[in-house]
Amino acid sequence: MCYDNMPPKKSNLNNASSKGSRRKRVERAQQLPEQIETRNAAQRIRTAESRARESQEQRDERLQQNITRTRAARERNIATVRERDRQRQRISRSLTRTSFVRLAFEYAPDINYSAHSKIAIGGMDKVCQYCQALKFRNEAAGMCCASGKVVLSPLPAPPEPLLSLLTGNSDDSKLLLRKIHKFNSCFQMTSFGAAKICDRASDGRNFETTFKIQGQVYHKIGSLMPMPDNNPKFLQIYFMGDCEERVTTRCLYNFFGQAEERAIVILLENFLEDHNQLIQLIKRVSPRLQNDNYQIVIKADKVPLGEHAGRFNAPTVDEVAVIMVGDPVDKRSIKITRRDNTVSTISDLHRSPVHALQYPLIYWQGQDEYYLNIKQYDPNTGDYRNNKVSSMNYYAHRIMVRQYQDNYILRYRQLFHQYIVDMYAKVESERLRFLRFNQAKLRSEEYIHLRDAVAGNIDGNLNPNDIGNAFILPSSYIGSPQNMQEYIQDAMTYVRHYGRPDLFITFTCNPNWEEIQTLLLPGQQAIHRHDLTARVFKQKLKSLIDFIVKYEIFGITRCWLYTIEWQKRGLPHAHILVWLKDRIRPEEIDQIISAEIPNPLIDQELFDIVTKHMIHGPCGAFNMTSPCMENGKCKKNFPKPHTNDTITDIDGYPMYRRRSTENGGLTFTMRLPNFPNQVEFDNQWVVPYSPLLSKIYKAHINVELCSSVK
């Protein structure tokens, strides 16, 4: 059983370097760091001078050429991915489904398993016929626009200077993108709050690359003018004396002390003053506040007369904001007083530009976004229906990658992280609100888990008479007690019928997967695009489950289950339990599970994968701050002892073969932080893995034999 490997990459003879270019590269390679910095500085000056001499027409032409080159590069990437998929399809013809049965027991180093079309997830080249969104071939057809039911206009491309700051490669652009969360904080008009917010490393290990919240999200807004002896904050800064004073205040609040940071704040200050119609609106009506009892009210559902709600995107008329005094205000409306010492919470039901108040760099026009009464579109009849677009469908549409369209919201890096968390909190609020006001349809004596709760009332804290008075989260709500209880009961049913599972597999996302790297925008890293890592990981996980269950690489599968968790550094991983029809015999363990360094002379690719992804820590004396360290010891008991054969300990847990160098084991070296020389590691540090799965998925895949249900 074998098939051909991928053809070797051909050298490009047509692009052979000339002698002059080769000589120039050699000269540059021999330059000292000071010479390189001098050359780069001179190049930056020449570029700045050249752009300063540009007319507006020349600048527009240059930017258009950049867009054209980017589109051409993407088309070339798509063409390359399609050609690679066609090659994989040709290779797959040499294998049938039965060829995979018990393949894990017959791993062959010279076969390129990952090229098979049943395993590879392919490229993001499936185009939605309705909204032109790009998807992987196995992604749901309606994940982007609900199969044509959600129709939204794209977010407009920002004009200069914001466009160049988001898409360029200049020092200013790199600075803005690196600190874009803080630059947005300079201009946000509302405060973002939750019970707990974590957007940076809190334990000193500096691997926190995610934005996390706990508890309900809320946005608060204060008055236009600060109280006496108080410093202006948020919206109040917009009403300070002159531009220089506003810029100084914004820089102080966000700890901007560099001249380059201040220069960018000045650029953005002028940009928003010119283009943000929400700021212009509030400034236009604020002089009409005669005293501190007056307030500006931005009504929740107000639109200009004669305008359709879906067409009104920017607050350009005074009908949206009214001046009121002493009158009751709808709790969904935004109330801005002239001066007081209170802040008001903005309802997430508000249809006016709440997003623009919190994210002025994304919604630079001050336009509104999602609201409750957006109607679904019927692509068959061309009419709008009475059904409403949910917030989930709305924001899923907003963050999709589309063909021939630059979705600028995907360029905002850390600010994009906060935006996604904020919007998903709104999605959850919408779902919970529906459940709260539809309890009459949900409450039932037939809830089996309510009976379980009464039966398990050991401590006597639960009064059966109270059942039905509290709000019920049904099992369809992911993460609810009933949802988790159902999963537990499913798992216990498997154990009751089939005993202990046979395999425990941990599959972790690899941010360097080709499918992720080819879809990143210029200058981006995987940590900037959690939307991509989540989508690619889900497709890889589906492929892995199919490989195990449908193609029976470990034998016939009785049942399986998995759960997905997220690491602190933002990478998803799945824990998978597998029950097999035929138990793995002791003499077969070494055929499917290895805890040793592969021989690079026999399988160089597997050696590279294992030494990169399957080495624990290192911890202990090499790194006492490793997450696995507890009371000075590794919780996973690394390094493991050497053993010449796979055996089971007193608890029945397998101790995999880890031969020492004296008995044929191999070593490798790698460089560690705070160590001047490379450090040698042997089999004691290897996490158990399946050679077949590691070779195919090129990621951390820990495979363990289960000996009990513990």
C-alpha cells in the first residue's frame, strides 16, 4: 500500500539573478548592522520625500496599484491552492477507503499521507453565491449570510490617513497596529466594562494574546462637561478648548510619551473631526443646552422622516438627537446630560451608533450597526420578509473574508479581538433575553434534570416548591447546567455499555499551519486572527474525527466524544475519547504510540514534527515558571524514567518505551532562554504520540492508552 509523493518543486530558471544583482546581494549581506540601519533610514527619507511630492491623483493611483497587486497575489494563492488540491485528488485515486483500516498499526515513513483528499481540508476557495464569502469546502453553506437571507452593505474603506496606517508598512503604520487598542481608547466616547477583563499577561509569563471578559458586558457614557475640579474623560475630551489640549489629554490617559505616538494621535484627531458625523452632530446640538438640567437624547429607534431604517447609516440630521428637559426618557435611548456626576449604561438594544461610540477607529463615520428590526431578505422572491436578522447572523456576515473585497475590520488586530468579544456578548444577551421572556414555553415537569436535581439534593438547600420560579436555561443553550448534564450522562452511558475508553487524544491547533499562514493579511500573525485559527482548527478536527471514526485507522470505532477548550495564548485544543470494538493488545501499543525521538535518517519530517511539537516544557531546572510546575515539581511527572519496554504500573497506567542512549535511544539539542549553550534532550521529555497522526496533522497530538475511567 503506497502512493507517490508530491512532485519536487521546480527551480525557476526564468528568474535567474543577474551578476549585478548577485553582487549587490553579497555586498548587503556583508554590511554591518550600523550600515544596514543607515541605508534603511536613507530609504525611509527618500520614500517620505517622494510621497510628500505626490499630488492627490498620484497618491490615489499608487494606492490603487497596491490594491491591484494585493488582489493579483490573492488570485495566485487561490490558483496555487486549487492546483495543489487537484494533485491531492490524483493521489487519492490510488487509495480506497478500505486502505485506511488499521493504518495506524502500519505506519510507513516514506508515504505522504497528508496529501490524500480525504484528509486535507483544502483551501478557502469555496465562494458563496450570494455574498461572495470565501469558505472551506466542508463549512456550512449558511454560515456567512444564512444562504442569502442577510444582506448588508460592506463597511466603507477609510480614507487617508487611516487607510495608510491600517494597510501600509511604514513605521507609523506598524506603531498604530501594534498599539491600536490604546489608540482607539484615546478617542472612544464610552467606557467598556465587565466583571473581569483580561487583555494582557497577568502572571508575568507574557504569553497572553487574547482578550477575555467574565460577566456581563456594559457600556457607560457620562456628561458632556466634567464636574468642577475633575479632569475630562472619554466624550468630555471632545469639548476641550483646542486641538493641542485635547491631544495632550488623550496622550496622558494612555501613557503616550513618544513623539511618534503623539503625531499619530494628532492625525487621528483631525481625521475624526473631519469625518465622524456623530461627533459633529453632538457638537452641533450641544450649544443649545441652556443649563445643566438639559440633556441630549439619542433615541433608540428614531430615523429621519421619509427614510427607511435600513438606509440610515450616519447621524446627519438633528431628528435623531433631541434636546429635552424634565421629560421621561425611554430606557433604551442614550441620555447625555450637560454636566453631572453620574454615568448611564447604554442598552444593547439601541439601534443608533453605539458601536461608533466605543470603536471610533472602526466606525470612523459614526455610523450605526446592528439593531433589532433588520429584516431578512428572500433571495428567491427578491422581497424582504417579516423575519428578523439575529445578531449572530449579522456579525458572522461582518467578519467574513470575501472575494475581491478588503474587509477592513479584519485589519484591526487587538482591537478586532475586543470587538469580537463585545459583539458575542451581545449575541449571548439576545439569546438569554429570548429565553427569559419565553419561560412559559420552556417550563415543564418533564425536565429530567429537574428530577435529578431534587433526587441529588443531599445538603437540603434545594426546596422542590421553588422549582419553576427560577429561570430555566434549556439544554440547547451551550454551557448551561442542563447542557453539560446531558453531555455527562452521554459519556456515562458509553462507559456503562462499553466500559473504559481505549484512547485519549489531545489535539492542539498549530498557528503555523499552511491554511492559516496563507490567509493572513500582510504583516499579520496568527495571534491577530482568531477567526482564522478557529475556522481552520474546526476543519482539522473534523478531518481527524473522520480519519479515526469513518476510516477506522485504529479499527472499528464503537463511539467517541470530545470537548474543545482554549489555551491562554488563544489556541484551541480538543480532548477526544475513543471506544474501539477490538481492544488494543499490549504487544500492539508500540505500533501505534511512541514516546521516543524518531530517527532523522529514516524519517526526517517526523523527527522535525516531534522535536518541535511533542517535547514537554521543558520545565524543572530548565524553567521553574513553566505552567506545569506546582510546589517545585512538574504536575505531569516529567522527565519520565527510562524503560526498554512498554509496561504498566501498579495503577494499570502504561509506561511507554523510552530507551536511554545506552540502549539505542536518540537525543537532540535545542536552545533555551537564559541558557548560553544548546541543551540536549532525550526520550524522557517526549510526550506520547501516534506517528501516523503527527505526520499527517503536523501539530501537538498527544495519544494515550486508557487503562481506567478515571
